[in-house]
Amino acid sequence: MLKICLVSDNHGDLGSIRKILNDNPACDYYFHAGDCLVEPFEIAPFAAVEGNNDWNYDYPKQRIFEIGGHRILLMHGHSYCWSMDLMVDKAKQEKCDVIFFGHTHSYMDKTVNGIRIINPGSCFHNRDMTSPSYARVYLMDDGKIKANRIDL
């Protein structure tokens, strides 16, 4: 089993990032789905992508990881999140079976047309009036994926 710490949308709040790292010292991977608003070295060890507010920082627009038998597309999602079909089409174009995205500031975990889609919510402020959140994602040895929402 592999354990992934997935965060998004801290909007410059490094306190939440430090707390998440402190609470998750033994993850195999750390992913950030954008809107960091800090330099990449400030959120290490997170592998991050550019959010719609990260135009002043040097992050790639998307990243693809092959982990535990899955091909994961990490993106902020602001160009796709208003249509799950567009997001799923993008994943299929990239031959990915999992999407990690942010932008909406709302936790989501669903499967659409065979693509697992996980949004950890915002570790700064969720727009759905729930607590700030992130996700622990487990890639199980049998190929299944388990995701847990963690409230800050």
C-alpha cells in the first residue's frame, strides 16, 4: 500500500502546510493541486502544479505520475472543473485513470466514466462552509484506491 498526502489551495498559508506535514510524516508522496502562492521550495516536499493564482511562480500546469499501477493526472483544474466530462476527456487523452485537482475549494471523491476524481478541498478555506481539508489517498496492493478527507 502506498500513502499519498494530497492538498490544494493553501493561498499562501504556510501554517496549514506545516501542520499537514507534521501530521503526515510517513507518506510515500506529497502532491499539491495548485494555488500555493509561495515559491516551490517553501512547500517542499510537495510536488505541485500551477493554480490560477500562481502565475507569478514557476510551477508546471500539470504533472503525470505512474504510481502503484495507476497513472495520475495532477492539475489545478480551473480550465476543466466546470465540466466533469471535459476533465475526464483530458485524463483519457493523457491515458490516466486518476485525477487529483483543486480550485473549487470543496472536497470531492467520485468516479466518472471509469476515472477516479479526487479534490482534497482547500487547506485554507472551503467554499462549501465546511472545515478546511486535505486528503490521504491510499493506493492499495489490490489496485483499489481509498481516499479519506481530513479536516484541519
